[in-house]
Amino acid sequence: MTDTNDDLKFTPLHALHLELGGKMVPFAGYAMPVQYPAGVLKEHLHTREKAGLFDVSHMGQAFLSGSDPARALESVTPADIQGIPEGMQRYGLLLSDEGGIKDDFMTTRLAGEPALYLVVNAAMKDADFAYIAQMLKGQAQLAPAPERALLALQGPLAADVLERHSPGISEMTFMQAKRVTVAGAPAIVSRTGYTGEDGFEISIDGKDAEKVARALLAEAEVLPIGLGARDSLRLEAGLCLYGHDMDDSIDPVEANLLWSMGKRRKEARDYPGAGRIGKHLQDGAGKKRIGLRPEGRAPAREGTEIADKTGRVIGRVTSGGFGPSLNAPLAMGYVEKEFAANGTKLDLIVRGKALGAEVVAMPFVPNRYKRAKK
Amino acid sequence: MSEVRFTDQHEWVRLEGDEATVGITRHAAEQLGDVVFVELPQAGRKVGAGGEAAVVESVKAASEVYAPVGGEVTAANSALEAEPAKVNEDPEGAGWFFKLKLSDKAEFAKLMDAAAYQEFVKGL
């Protein structure tokens, strides 16, 4: 992407970011705050301890309507979209005909509404919307909603804070979604996020965004959080970043995202790329996404080669850095399947030197979602 | 008497006799953000002016630290290995990276003085 400052788009909170001292950087065609004066480390730790507010208005929001939009959407994803209960959101992968991952996205079935509400990644939204519209032509109509803003309020105190501006909201559980009002503004709120913490995503009209953001930031528990901490939080939570930890050369089995495929869909094999993915489901894939804990304190960044103990390169880091909550470096990457078991000792080639690392289960930091009691 | 000079790569170097102490400037530390890891050169290593001498990493990114002047490394600030945050707290003091025995004083004289460096940062 060749961003020059001239053609960057602004979210509805741009003026507020500047007022808060946000350090603005180009991201997915938008000017976005990578951090505020508190800095990435404090913003990260604050989100895990209290509550952080993120502007994610650059993400793509849309509504999919038609006679049976859920059935239509299943032609581009292996997720069980028809099985999403009313008032729930579900994670899914958008697949190419060859079974490569074009993006990951969220689908919500709002109570009493025939249209599905979708959220896709910022960098992919134009391509995704064009692809979905084209693939579903004649079956469903996609209406992007660029007028909407999206805020995320994340952290153990997020529910207490949001309750003051949307009474009753704290009764929601993980992955539930509904229309409510927040600080007087009509909103679609889901109890989801990208940090591994409890929290909410709040979709509102762009014209209400600043009012809602200011109301939440006025609460003592809340700090504004930039994209830097968003990335370190999601990495500790073991969550993939599209374009880094997966792309259209990777399929859901390799990405270790089998859980996002519906059981009914796996059995029916009625999704794009069923040939390749079905074979990988049966025989296993040649490579697999894993978590790594490097020894010592040196981070291994994206692109770092992963070698076995004989020095043979068997994979590559796709996201790597330092986890403030872990107080240690951490990485995610792909390795040949023989080396993917937890506990496997490998080397990371950092600045020409082999640093020891161990394959570990993800998330690196335990999730604290507020799940419904069974 | 000691004298401090600066590079366009945002290192500072303080010269006392023929011993040069090197670190990153306050501006560099602020731009980098919270430092979580430093890799320091071993004593005895010879580095040329502008050569890679150390690494400093924040949560987000890794940056090289270059030797502002050539010479032989005489000491490294190993306190930074346990407490990398010192680089942010006191970049031009307790957050120093390494010391060099300077090989050519003319290299030092070519660097920016404090006023010139301040002008340089303003122009960025």
C-alpha cells in the first residue's frame, strides 16, 4: 500500500485523536493513532487491568439482505452461518475458490432482523465487499455502511463502565449482540473484541461517534488505546492478524482455525476449496500455525526464520514482539507439521544468531471472556 | 571536561579524554516508545564510525544503534539488560549503551553539537 498523507481517510474521531495527543500513522488507508501519550506499554497493561477504548471505525461494516442471506453467505465461508442463533455473532473465514483465506470476519444475526450484519478487516474491506457482492449476485444484496463508526471498549471493567451508559448491557454474554442505546445514541453492541479480555464492540452512526467516545473516556477507568497496544494485546490472546498470520495462500486447516468451520459444513463439504481443505482435514496439512516462546528477552519479529535443532529452516514467524502482560517475547508462525507439537524445541534466527524457543499452546495470556453459563 | 555531540541517527556521544560514551537521544527514546530489550556489544569488539553496534527494541519495533565514532568497545551498560526502561527514563544519563576507546578524534569533531542537533530535530 502506498499511503501518502494526502490521500489518507479520517475516521469520525480524527479530531478527538489529535486532541488526545494521538500519534497518527497511516494504516489501511486511514490516519490512525498508533499510540497516545501514555505509550504502548501502559496502554496495553491498562486494558488488561481496567478498560481501554479503541477507535476501529476503519473496519468495514455492511448489511447483507435477501430472501436467505445466511444460506447465500455460506457459499463464500465454511462457517455455520445458518446456525447462528438470533442475537449472536460468529467468527468466520472468507475463502477463495481454492480454499485460501481472503479475510476473517464477523457475522451477526440481530433479533427480529432478516439482514445479517457483517464486520470485515479495514485493509480488505473494498476487496471483500466486491467479492461478496459478486459471488452472491442474484442471491443476496450487500450494502456497505461507511457512515457507521466502530468503537471497542475492552478490559475487566468494560462492563461496569458501559452499564452506566447503557443500563442492562452487562447482562450480555460473550458473542451476544443486540441493538441498544449507548450514551443516548442508537447502537449495535456485541460482547466481543480482539484483546482476549471481556469487552464490547459498539457500532454507531459516525455523527454520534465523538459523543459516545467522549462519554466513555470521561469515566475514570477508561484510557484511549492505539493500534500499537491493539496489536500486542491480540498477539498475547493468540488471535490472527490478516495479511500477517494468514493470507490467501493459507487454508483454515493450516491456520489452525478448524473451530471456525461448522460441523455441518465439514460433513457436507459445501464450501469453497472443499477439495484442498477436505484433504487437509483428512490427512493433515503440511504446515501449521503455532505459538512460540523465545528464551531470554529478545523479540523475534515477523519474517524471522524458524529452524530445527540441526539448523534446517522449517518455518517463519508471522507475528512477533514483546508481550507486556507476559513480560516476555512471544511469536506466532508456521512450521512443518512434524514440529508443531507443544513442547517442541526450535531455534529462531535473530540477527544471524540462533535463539532457543519452544512451541506453546495459545493464547499466551488466558482469555477472560464472559461466557454464558451452561 | 567532557563534550557531547550528536548524530543524524539520533545517538549522542560524550567524550572524556579518549573515552566515548554512547547512547540514544531523548528524541529517539520518545519516538521509539517503551524500550523492552537492548542488545549490547561485547567489550573488545572493534566498530567503525557508522557501524552497527547495538540493538534497541520497543514493543512495536527493533532499531539499530550505530557507533557515532570508530573505536574499541571498553564497556557496555549491562544494567539495561534487566531494566531496559532506563533508556526511556534517562536516555542521556543512566540509559547509556556502551563506551568506546576512540580511534580518531576528527570523527568526533565532525558530529553535530547540541544546538545543531536541536535544529536538526526541529527540521524533521
